[in-house]
Amino acid sequence: MSWTDFVTIEDLVQAIKNQQLTVKSIIEQVFEQIEQTRSFQVLLTDFKKEAFEQANLIDNKIRLQQPLGRLAGVPFIVKDNFLTFNQTTTAASHMLENFVAPYQATSVTKLINEDAILIGKANLDAYAHGSSTENSDFFTTKNPYDKNRVPGGSSGGSAAAIALNIVPFALGTDTGGSIRLPASFCNQVGFKPSYGLVSRSGVVAMASSLDCIGPITRNVKDASLILDIIAGQDQLDSTTISRDQVGYVVVNSSDRKITRKAKIGVISDYLIDGIDQKVKNNFLNKVELLKKAGFQVEDVTVPLIKYALGVYYIICPAEISSNLSRYDGLRYGYHQINVNDFETSIEMSRSNGFGREAKRRIMIGTYVLSSGYYDAYYKKAQQVRTKLIDNFKKLFKTYDFLIGPTVPILPFKIGEKNSDPIAMYLTDVMTVSANLVGIPAISLPAGMIDGLPTGFQVMADSQVDKKLLAFSAEIEELIK
């Protein structure tokens, strides 16, 4: 018997508690699968010894009938920008290649406290700067459905690990779509919570007003369970908000029927320019299925959404420039040796430690924050961001959910967009708005086109995460 025989994480945990299979046997299966899928280059590091030690502890708990956590024996992976105590955290960058974390991300600790077993850390675009995982300083992860194509990014390794049946869930970070995009490209569920619902403590910062932590899973019910465990205020992160006291787990069909009378807006702005015709047709077919199922569906426009990508690529690099200024080669991280003075040490450490995309974003961010350009770019972008928030608030007074494709194109070939940063940035055009506005959003599997996965995105108002998950659970089988 394999852990993959169980549809949900809750089913797997129950089987473990009933001793239908041992935790040790699950971990053995996991590492066998890691070896069999090594060519996809999913993991940057694994914790084989520690995983088996933890498996033995949990098996002993079961034999002794001791209390068990909600994720007892369930293996998981985190993106390698999550700090894990006394283990390397590289953020897929040479700058942090030998950095050993002195503390642990709050979200990881919460999962381990529920007896989940951390298997390893997944590849990503260095510092989460990218949409394809090609910007990793170490190697490019390959798409599980076609090795010649990218798995999306920046959480590409996390999404690929689920698709390859290495683990049933993984954690990723989403700054402009970095959970939802790879979930779409790898045929998984990717959930970005409301801003502040999950602590960012212990996660390498990209753009602090946009970063969100969330799960990538095989189904919506699993996503709701993981969110229920990791959500909530944290004294180590002052931006965290109160959680829903009812919780987030989608329990049964009665939870889902609360959304039957939901009013849904189709963001028509996403269906005009730059979208692959096959992706568009597939999405519109899913919209028809929602209408036939009895949902109220109408086309809507978001007046300022056409500026969202431009606003994002001003605000995000500005915050990246600020956050990456801490890497000076003196306190921790890569340090250039054999230099004679202080300034040269910093210059060479940053020049050799950062990759091409990190440097590009530092330069853009420093430029828009510089004297003489701040008002023209950064301040103006923040003003448009505020108006975009107002656009969405107005729509959510009428509509419960807003929908669109997750990505305007199918998974593209490795190397296809490397020479054109603008074309790469355009893959985020449908996902960045949720981060700018701070609302929850989810990508659901929406069927295959020419053997490649595509995604269906649903957004809801801020702090309406439970209702969004309930609605998504109701429609996930309908739109597959």
C-alpha cells in the first residue's frame, strides 16, 4: 500500500493511525520516488536521516497510543526560502549557498508541531525572482508533464514535487503569482491567502508588502487543512492578522453549498490581448459549466487592472532593492576574499553573489526610488495601487468571486523566454493584482490542452478565505 492510494491528507492520517501502513514505510516510498524522479531536479537538499528519525518517533507514538498531531506522519517539502533550524537555506542563490539558519520559519514549526515530516527543500528562482525556476543559481527544474518545459515559478520545485508524487503537499511563497502559476503549470491546487493571514517570519523576504505564504496541494480540501494549521497571528510578524475562529477546513458538502447562490464576475480584461486562444477557449468552456450548474455569472471589467503589471514591476523591484541591501558580504552570506578595502569587498561580494535577475531587479528598484524619480515612478505606482484596491472593493460589493485564467499561456519551453525579460514578466499579468490588493486567490486544475496543464483562478475579498475555499471545493471537479 502506498500513501498515494489516499485521496486526501486526512484519509492518509487516519490510515496511519489505524496502522494500515507505517510512517517508516511512507518515508521509504518518498525517498524511492525522489531517486526515481531525480532527473526532474526538484530538490536542492533532502533530510533523509532526520525524516527517518522522525518517522520512528511517530510510529512509536502510535504503538504506545500517545496523542498525535493532525498531520501525523505526513511528508512535506518547503521552498528553499523557508528557514529551517540548523539546516542550509539557500533561496537558490550563490549568495546564501552555505547559510545555515539559526532559527525556523513559523509556518514550518506549526506543521512539524502537528507531526508532519519535512523531507527536503525545493528549487526556486533565486530569491523567488522569476516565473519559471530557470533563474535558480543551481539548476532548472523540469515540468512533470514535459521535461522540455518549465514548471512555472518561482515555487516551481514545490509544485513539481506534488505532481511527481513525492509528497502530498508543499509550501511556497507568492509575491505576484509564484504559488498559483506553478500550480497551474503542474496541474495542482495553489492557494495564496489574504495578505498577513500566514506569518512570513523565517521566510527570506522578496517584496514585503506583497509576499504571502501558502500551500500547494492535490486538492482544495488539503489546501484548506494546511491553511487551517499555518494561519494566524504571530508575535514575530507584526503584519499578521487574526484568523477566522471557525477555521478554514472544508469539512463536507454542506460547507460547499453556502456558495451555491454566489454571484461570479468573469474578468473580461484578461480575455482581450495576449492570451493564447486555446487557453481562452478552455476557460470559457469552464465558465459555461458554471452557468449550467446554476451559478450567476456575469462579465465584469476592472478599470485599472491594465496597469497592474506595470505597477507591480515598479513596487516589487523597489522593495527587492531595499530587502537585498542587507546582503553586503560582511555579516553573512557570500563573501569575496582577497580584496583590500571595505567598498571593494561589498562591491565584489554582491557582484559575484547575486545572479542576473537579482541584479536586474536591484537596478530597477534603486532607480525608481532614487532622487528625482521617486515621485514619477514609485509614488505614482503606489497611488495607482490604492485606486486598484478601490476597484476591487467596489466589485466585491456586488460579486462574491472574480474568475479568470491563471496564466495566459501554456507551460513554455526551457530557454524560450530567457532572452526577453518583458515576455517572462507578462506571464504574471493575471496573478499580480491579487498581491497588490492583498486578497486571497486560488488556482485550480482546469484540464489539459495538448497534453499540458492549465489553471482556473478564483479571487475573493480580503479575509474571505474560508468562503473562497468552500466555493473552490464545490467547483474543482466540475472544471477539471
